[in-house]
Amino acid sequence: MRAPPFGDNAGMPRLLIYIIVFIEGFGSLGAEVIALRRLVPHIGSSIVVTAPTIGFFLLALALGYAAGARVAEDFRGTVARNFLISALLAGAGLAGGTVDWLFAHLQPAWVAYMVFIGAILCPLAWLLGQTVPILTNLMKSERTGEASGMALYWSTLGSFLGSVSLSLVVMQWLGVSAAVMACSLLLAAGGLILARQDLKMALFSGLTATIAVLANLSHAVTADTAYAEYIVGPVHLPGQAERRAFWVNKSTASLIDDAEPPNYTRYIKHLRQVLLDELAFRDREILVLGAGGFTLSHREPSNRYVYVDVDPAIKGIAEQHFLREPTRGEFIADDARRFVASTDRRFDAVVVDVYSSHTSIPGHLVTREFWTDARRVLKPDGVLLANLILDGRLETPYARNLLATIESVFGRCAVEVLHKDKPLANVEVVCFASSQAAATAIYVDEKNRADLDLARSR
């Protein structure tokens, strides 16, 4: 018996409609989750990035609902084409190489961001948003409320499973590129099911699947998890043998070479100098928030180190590809703020070195509440060391306010700017648990109490 024509508007089996709207929900929210993760290495994961991205996505989805409501014919064919175009947008547009190219060639970063949102994410959401309004036209035997309600149920269930499975399973074990392929191939499969025996659509589906696989197999990274993109590669510096870098979300987290003893980044050398030479720490408990390349404790047997990092995979990646030997110290996979807020352990030193990308510290790790919790886990004579990347002159509002926030908890802290000749520099902050924040006064000629204060301080 000959199959019905491609554009036939006869009713579809209820189960098939539910499968298609499930795929739509899975693919749409899956694409949004992947998009947010792809943006992290380039512009971070702060609320000013995630909120507009989600907002634009929802706006495009709403416009898709409206567009779908106006479709009056060729219901099955329209959804099939939408699925295949969406599969192509997801497979090629969300590929790591595509996103990297956009942010490398379109400057400033907000231009690349708007192109990414306007040319990839929003069109995908608009196309998939049309699915439920269109397919409910084919549910002839049911009440309108029942038809739309069940369609939305299966679509939302797909969204739930898509966001959870891609972020907690696929990205964790197989990487972000695998999540992109899964999302794209599922949409292509949905389009192929709807197209039935249409040869052109079948060929387009196969081509889309091929492009999705090829585009996501060529992303040259060492590892790609739900939390970060990791690259380990050589860097050439004069006088150093086999120097290699550990990049986390496009930012250089650590450096090491094969010299004896090894050379590290300047800020790691500075932290080790403070701990080992200036404070003469021996047999102490040191908490490190943000693992980086685990170089702070590398071949350092004098103290006991506890690393806390949100990504469970970072330890294995660093050991295999960067250090090329086991890390020294205990590793705990946890969010830094949650750990310092909940642990009963106390430490002689807390080292804060937390970055999600470039110069971006996660927003919940710069607040007064976080620094208060960080102080709580210090022993009475403990010390906090923070590695911050700020402007070299400490003139920006972010630099001034971040330092003021830390000192509102710890009182006056020592601040040393490394690389003073650069626009952005490592700023090392050292605070003591024994000090307290206190009111200050300005010395003026009329009431100069400097000598009195100096005597009281001795």
C-alpha cells in the first residue's frame, strides 16, 4: 500500500505525536543548556550572562508558539522541516569550533554573543516552539484542552529529561560535544520519522547527522565536562624545558615544566613563598578552593593540602595530562561556598583561587557572606590567601569593591599586585583571622592623632 503523501494532514497516531513533542522538548531545553555551557569559556556564567540568554530563548520560544498557531496546512511536513533545520543549527552552531570561531573573530565579546543568540539559539527555539501548536491540529479525536495538555506534558517531560540527562550524565561522562551530537541526532531522527518515505528529507536528515558528527569530533580539547573545557598544551618560554600550560575555559590556570625543581606560574611561586618561607608553615592543614592544576602542593611534602573544586573530573585530567604524576593532597568535589559553609574542619590556611573563565569569579564567591564562611573555617591564628585578577592599578569599581568586601570581614589585609605593567594582573591578598574590621579615621593638620595612635600600636 502506498504511503500517504508527505504533506498529508490526516491525523497521526497519538503515540507518535507524543514521541515527537517529547523530542522537541528534549532538543529545545537541551540546546539551551548546551548554549549556556558553551558561553562559559568566553563570557563566564554570571547572572548577567545566564539571565539574558534564558530570556532571549524564552522570547524566541513564545514567538514560535505564535507562529505555529498560524500554520493552517502541511502540518506534518512543516514540523519535519523545522526539526531538520533545528538539528543542523544544533549540530553545527553549538559545536565548540563554531562558538570559538565567533568569539575569536567578532569583537568585542558582546557582538559575538548577540550573533550566537540571534543566528543560532533563537532560530532553533523559534522553530521547535512551533511543534506543539501545529501537531495538536492532528489530534482530531480529542478535546482541545486534552490535546494541548497532553502535548505540553510530553514536551515538558522531554525538557526535564533533556536538561538533566545532558548535564548530569552525557556532559559528565562523554563531554559537551557528545551532548551536542545527542541533541542534534535526536532532532534529525524526529524529522526523519515525520518525513516518512520522502527521499529528499531522508537525504537531508542523513547530511545533517553527518555534519553534526564531523563538527563535534574536531573540537580540539583535552577534556570537556559539564563544568569546564580543559586544554593541556605546550607553551614556549625562554630558558624553560618542555613548558606546558593547563587552560581552564580559555584561561591559563597553571604552568609547569620538566626542570628540577619545576617552574610554576608567578602567582603560585608567590603563594608558596608566603606559606613556606614567610609564614614558615610546616605540618599544617591548608585548604585550597579551586584546584587549577594542583601545582600549589606539587612535590611539596611539608604540609597537608585539601583541594575543593566543583568539577569531579579535574583531578584525573590534571594527573594524566598536566602533572603526569599523582596529585599531592586530598581532593573533594564540591562547590567552594557550600564546603566552607558546611564543613566542621578547621584549617591553618585557606587559599582562594576560584575562576570560571578568564577573569570571572563566580558571583556567589565574592560576597561578604562567602568571605565570612571562609574565615569561619580558619583556626584562630589562621591566614587567608586570595588570588584575584584585577586591573593593575586597582582603579576599577570591581577591584575597589571586591577588596573592600574582603576587608569588611577580615580588617586590613596585605595587597600585592604582580605584573604591575599589565592591564590585568594577579593581585595577592593576605588576611589574618586574628585581625578585625574596625572604623578608621583620617589624619588632618587640625587634629593629627598620628603620634598617639602610633604609641597605642606599640
